[in-house]
Amino acid sequence: MKRSLIGIILIATLASATVGSYVASRSLRPKNDEASDGAFRDGMYLGTLDARRRELPHFAVARWSTERDRQSFVRGYKQGYRETLAAFDRSKESQSPYFSGVTRNRSETPSGR
């Protein structure tokens, strides 16, 4: 009797762990292929860099050979640029004296860096 009760508890525990891990793995998967798309990830990276440097958007799509990759790059670039600027805007409120000084000093420096 005790063995069968332990067996049932063990089987129920394993079954619930298996179902839970399956559900968790399904929810962590990206809904589309953007996470594995090299052009999209490259666009997000370059868009983030440009936004951090406060540069104007520049879509370097010539590096991708297919139209699909070019569109994916632009989508990623726009998303990375937009998200980074939004993060700066949120943090700017708490550090406004710092950012205003950086902006003022950058505009006063010669363009030769």
C-alpha cells in the first residue's frame, strides 16, 4: 500500500514537472523569427549604438543582399533606436542637470572631436 502511494505521488510529481517545463518553454519562445534573424539583431544593435551617441538615424541596408533582410534590418534598427531613446528620456528626468551639461558641452566643442 505504501509503495503504491509513493509511486502515485512520484508519477504525479514527474508529470506536473514535465507539463510545467513544456508550458514554460513554449511561452519563452519568440512569437516570430526576429530573435534568430541576423539582420534584425544587427539593426537593433546599430540602432542602439546610434541612439546612445545621439546621432541621427542611418540605415546601412546596403550590407544585406536580399530585400527581406533589408526590411528586417530597418525594423530592428528602428526598434533599437526608439527603445534606447525612450530609456534615455525616462532616465533624463532624474539626471537632467547632467544631460543638459553634456548637450551644452557637445554643441560648444569643435567638430573635429
